[in-house]
Amino acid sequence: MSTSQQIQIAVAKGDGIGPEIMDATLELFKAAGVMNHVHFREVRMGAGVFAEGNSRGMTDEAIRVTEESGILFKGPMGTPSGGGGKSINVTARKMWNAFANYRVFKTLPGVETVYSKAGIAIDFAIVRENIEDTYGGVEHRLSNDMIQCKRLISAPGSDQVHRFAFQTARKVGVKKVHCGHKANIMKMTDGIFLDRFRSVAKDFPEIETGDVIVDALCLNLVVKPQQYQIIVLPNLQGDIVSDLCAGLVGGLGFAPSANIGNHISIFEAVHGTAPDIAGRGIANPTSLVLSGMMMLRHIGMNKEAATIENALLATLESGVHTGDFGDKSKPSVGTNEFTRAIIDNLGNKPKTVPAADVPAQADPTFVREPKPSGPRMIRTFKNLVTQVAGCDIYLDSPLSPLALAEEMQRAAADTPFKLTLISNRGTQVWPTGSVYTECVDYYRVRFELKDGVTAGSFGQSRCVALMDRVAESFTVCSYELLRTFDGVKGYSLAQGQ
């Protein structure tokens, strides 16, 4: 097959041990016949690009090739300390809207864990929302002592990741999907994530659902991980929980990762760059090999993926291991020797664990979606009736709550608003509160409509005018409009309110 007829995949080898394990993985793919259908195009991303002053960590050419290919296969990459450079992993996922992080955790032969010793077989997946949450990286210093990070969760973003989770469950035959969340505390952000989970689930009636608070989930995963099949979580919680799950199966070196988008998907090793062993030829390529298998299945090369999976399982089963795992009474092998052992096992199947079904040969099924003409607006709720109910004004002030309340009541005089709440670090300190509540120099001051003022009788300009009046005497750090949506409050209460 000519290069022009092959599927194009962008390859970024990464930093530290990245080039070693990527070269080994591509050698394995070549031996398995992958290159008959795939052409890998190397691109520059990572530490070297950061060092040239490029804060994205990827060259313009790398961006172009990845967008032309629709798939990026990448090794581990480091984030520079200082200098303003963002994590290249997060940048790539967000820039190309790879909205669902899919990670499979499975007991592997030859990889000893407390669960394998106990005879407990682990086989489940985490689906993590990949774009929103605190990973928006929207942070500000608001006062001498207060820093803010905004947590952003949208209905359509939640819909996308939930639909992927259920579609994946249907595809692989999973019978139950759980939603992990913290909606008992973050009633609006995690609340909408959970609500959208339940809404999307209605389109998959054959799949059972459950939900679990994330702290209880972490306990359950340690105590009885086999009770889960697929768990879908918001971004930050999913990040933490997925690394916990990697620990259940032996570590990040045995945990593949796929980042799936409508147009561009990224397959990567999520472990570190391990600079202490870089160049020594002893790194374990298993995570990248597993991620590569997910990539092959994504493009429809199921025969090659299953053949590689069986060869890897047979190799691990035989006791061949790199220095980071395995039977210490047996000598470890280097990266190339480990890869050669897998290549030698191509066509073989494991005997102590179930083998992957190897389908008949078929051509890849990967088809690119048409390139969008511009950023797409995604929406869930339309035509809701919204009405202004007031505003929250955030102030940098050293005043006591009582003194601040007196000033704010004066500011609200002759306006449609009354002062209803002052909170500090989320806890109500006025009109009621405790003398034991310690305050910092950053307050939320809430103004709501006075009795007799009709909701919807004016827009937000009156709120902005009030903020302007407050700003004459105080430093306003930020402002949030309070609205109702079809009569439902679009804002939360304070702790203690």
C-alpha cells in the first residue's frame, strides 16, 4: 500500500525515556504488520520545543501534521518548571477537544499486586471528562491572601463524555456504568454532571447505571475494585481516581490512555519521563504498547491489536520483565530485549489468562470527519426564560463582617437591591454567623431584589450600576450575575445559610 493510501498518524516521541519506548513500540508494530496500513509521521513536541521559547511546547508543523492526521501517538512529556509553559498534555487535549480520557485497568500476568496475590482479577475502565473543570486553568490572585481557581462544567461538555462512556459500554459489552461525583457538596457543578449522566443514560436502556460519591468510590476501589466496570467522572476527580486505579494493577507503567475527540484523538503513555534512567535502555514500554493497541482498535486494526495483545500477555506470562516489575529472582531485560520477546511471541496466545479474540484480517475502518469551518458551538439547553435576581460582588477588604455590612447597606440604598448575605471562604458571616469563624481579606457580598421588586423588570445594567457604586469605596475583585432559569435559582447558598 502506498504512503498516500495509508492512514497517517502523527508521532511525538516525547522526553526522557520517550524516544526509547516509542522506537521499541514502533518496531513491534512493524513486526505485527501495522505499517502495511499506517504511515507514522514524526513531529516535534516537548522539552526541546519549550526550550526554544515556544510556550505551547509544540511546533507549528507538529500542529499542522496532527490536524491533518486526526491521530497523535505520543510518548511521555515533561512540563517546564516556571516560564509560563502549560502542560503539553493538557494543551493538546483541550486545543483539539479530545473530550474523553479513556483508561483501561486490567490485571496482567507477571505483574504482581496485592490483588493478584489474593486472586482478584481487575478489569474496568475510567472515562474522565477532559476539557473542563479546574483544568481550564482560570486562576487569579484576588487579594493579598486569596487565590481563586474557577471550576467550569457545562451541560454539553458533560453530555459528550457521558455519551462516549455509554457508547463504549455498549461496544465492549459492559452491563453497568457508574458516575463518580461530589454533588453532595458541589451541588451545581457536579450536580449538572450527574444530572446529564442520568439524562444520557435514558438513550441506553439496556445498560444499568449507578452513582457514587468520589470519596466513597476511592474507598470502594481499594476494598472491592471488581464491583465496577466503567466509571465516568469530572476532570480533576477523574485524573486522581485514574492514577489510583493504575496503582491497583501495578502502576502507571501498565495503564494505557486514550483521549478521544470528534476530530482528533490522542493515544499516550501517561507515566513520567523518568530522566534518571533515560538513555540506559532499561525502560518499560508496556504502557505505550497498550496505548498503541487502543489506537489500533480505534482505527479498526483489530486483528493486529489482538495479535499484539496476545503476544504481550504471553511474554509477561513467561516471566520476561524489565527491572521495574516481575520476579526479582529472574534477571530483568532491557527495553529492546523485552520488545524482541513480544515480537517472538507474535502469533502465540497466553495460557493462564483469557486470550484476546483475533478477528479475520480486515482493512482499517478509520474515516476522518470533515474539517470544521470554525469552532463549533455546542448547546444542551435552549430557550430557557432567564431573569435577573441580583448579584454577588467580591471584595478585597480587611473590615469586619458587621462593618462591611453597614457599608454595603448604604451602597444599596435607593437601588432595587437589598443586602442578603456576606460570606467569607464560602461560609456565611452575616446576617448570622459564629464568632469562631476566621475570616480572610476576601468577601462575597450578595444583593438580591427587594421585596416588591418584580423579577425580570430590568436587566443586568442595574447590577453593574450597583457594582460601580460599591467600587467607589472598595476594591471589587469580581462580580457574578445572579439569575433564575425557568424559575430555578442559578446560584448556590453559602455554608451555614
